[in-house]
Amino acid sequence: MQLGVIADDFTGATDIASFLV
């Protein structure tokens, strides 16, 4: 979940985090 929070900070990383989650 921490990755999701960090990804949230990045606008483009959100898609990647969603895939991992």
C-alpha cells in the first residue's frame, strides 16, 4: 500500500500502482 501512496504523489505513477495493487 505504501507504493500506492507514493505513486499518488506522482501523477503518472498512479497507473502503475493500480496495476501492482
